[in-house]
Amino acid sequence: MRHLTLVLLLTILIHQGCLHFHVEAGDGFIRARGVQFLLNGSPYYANGFNAYWLMYTASDPSQRSKVSAAFREAASHGLTVARTWAFSDGGYSPLQYSPGSYNEQMFKGLDFVIAEARRYGIKLILSLANNYDSFGGKKQYVNWARSRGQYLTSDDDFFRHPVVKGYYKNHIKTVLYRYNSFTGIHYKDDPTIMAWELMNEPRCTSDPSGRTIQAWITEMASFVKSIDRNHLLEAGLEGFYGPSTPQRNRLNPGLKIGTDFIANNRIPGIDFATAHAYPDQWLSSSSDQSQLSFLNNWLDTHIQDAQNILRKPILIAEFGKSWKDPGFSTYQRDLVFNTVYYKIYSSAKRGGAAAGGLFWQLLTEGMGNFRDGYEIVLGQPSSTANVIAQQAHKLNQIRKIFLRMRNVERWKRARAARARRGRWQGGKKGKRIGN
């Protein structure tokens, strides 16, 4: 009965002109059209996960089975998208030793990740830099410039200084032009990659006006698109509101970090919006009920703003609940997952802007060193794994129904075209030709 209701709703939306299908070449790239993602002309929903560790683990051939296991378990639960790091700057086992100098072993690890994702039918969102010190981050870029005689006073000079921006642009170029040693495809031409992300959670606390981050995203989005127009691009934002929407700032969890959800996502070249959701971190002294109330408002507002103001799709690109939280229970974690998933499903079934969610984070067996409290191991049966699989099933049902509706519309158009041809040919037969 639920599916019948959904079919009727989608039929009404199509007949009212609320949903528009565009037939795309079957090239396997995900596109954004209005508030929807499309794959080969059909609506696409991203139920997925974060796994920042994929490249690092795959750089050791003896550990690659863990990458394969993670993708296999994800695919068996209906997951379709993984977000991971395409950076590791300086420090231990880096991808980039120093500006422009790369570790081929680490790059082959990323090659393997992309090849395995392709094998299991999983799309990738690849993040190109980190705001934080782990895996180098913007601090490493600034330190590289300092070591070469540049005078920089803050890690936030990552966003301002031309030398540092030059290093970062070189990294973008190197990754996008990379020739995959497993697939034989340049990254910029590989439809296994869904999107590039400029930075994981960019923050510029030294400029709460938002002008610095706005200028940086504008410049870097233009640079990425000058190389690669096949792939989608997003900024990596957590979703905090800024000066362009002062009436929304009360929704922020008391953080002023120099980003602006509306202004940043309006930038040309940014194809879809992102929001992260960590009420257990942002409101750590609040009750579970207060955190859940915040989460509901946070999601509702961002989905509405993506729909009505940005007119772009939105991904809830990180969310979760840590077992390290005081009084943790699996029931409370399932409530968080169900809240996020319900908001996405409610929007998606109406053809709205919510296009999916990626939980933090997926691990597989034997990865104890990577446990951070948020990990989900799908190989270990749990109620949370069931919640994840149910969401995948529900979004897949919407996709199938949209596809059926599109095929009905195509059939109607083809029938009407045949009828027009028949009338034209019939009229032609009744005319005299010549004198």
C-alpha cells in the first residue's frame, strides 16, 4: 500500500509538471539538474558512507582485502556512494611529500580504491584537502610555504596566500590528471568518481565575515571546472549559516567559522550543497532529546533552503552518533540514523532536494586502530545495519518508480510521434503530384 501511495504521488507530480526528466547520454557520470541528481537520465540517490582510510590502507597490497571487504559489505546493504580522502600531505606515509612531489605507492593505493569501487558499483566523492592537521591539512601547506621563505602568520593563510594557493592548485591538477594504473582511465574521465570536494570542512575563523572563504571557493571552483566538466563539485561545508542569512544564524551551534551555507553554495561551479550533522559533538552538554530536536530543525532548514533558495541537491555528507557518548545506546544511535534517513526519504519521494546521506564511518573486521566511536561494521549484524539497508531499499524503490514514470512518458511521446507521422503520410497520399 505504501508503494502504491508513492506511485500515485509521483504520477501527480509528473502530470503537474513538478518533475522533469532529461535524457542524458549513457556515460555513467552523475549530473545535477535542478534539485536532483541524475544518472543516465534517471534520478539518483546517494545512500552511502564515509571511509577516509581507503587510500591509506590500499597503499599496502597486503591490506587491500580490507578495502574489498568494505565495498562488498556496503554493496550487499545497498550502499551506492563512498566519500574518502584524496590527500595526505607531509608526515608519515604521505601522498604528497612536498609541493609537487608524490608517493607513487600511495597513489597506487588510490588507484586500487577507484578500481574496486567501480567493481562493486559504488560511486566516490574524493576530498582534495583537509582543514585539520590530521593527514597534513592546511597547516602543512602553510608550513611548506614558510620553509621556502614566505611570511605567513596564520594557518588560514592557506585561503589567502598566492604561493599556498598555487601549491593547492597543483595538487588539484595532479589528482585530476592522474592515470589510474589499474583501470587505464584518467581520474577526470572516470565516471566511478561522482564528485570532487574542495576541502573537508573548510573553516576560516580569522575572518568570520565569510569573505575569505567565499573568494577561495569561487577561485578554486573555477579552477577545477577549467580542467574537468565531467564531474560534480562541492565545497565540503558543514552547513553553518553566515552573514548572507542573519535570520538563520540562531540555528548554528554557537560556532563562527567564516563559512556561509547559502552564499558559498551559490557560487558558480558548486553543483550541490552539503551539510554535516553531529549534535552529539556540537551540543555535547545537552540531553539526547535536545540533540534530536536540534537535528530535526537542522535538517528541515537545510533541505528547505537547498530546495527553495539554492535550487540544488543537498547531501547530508556526514552524520553519526558515537558509542563514546555518555549514556550511549544503540537505540539512540538508531534514532539519529532514522531521523536523518526519514528527512531524506520524505524530500526524495516528492522530487525534492534531499539526495542522500553518508554516515560516518564504515569499517570492516580487523580495523581496531581506526575506531573512533562512530564506526559501523556491516559484517557484524546490528539494528543500525538494518536501518541502513532499509533506507537503501526505500530510496531504490523511489528510483525505480521514477524510472517507470519516465518510461511511460517516453512511450506516450513515441506513440504521439507515430500518430503524427501516420497523419502526415496519410495526407500526403491524397495529394496529386505534378500537373
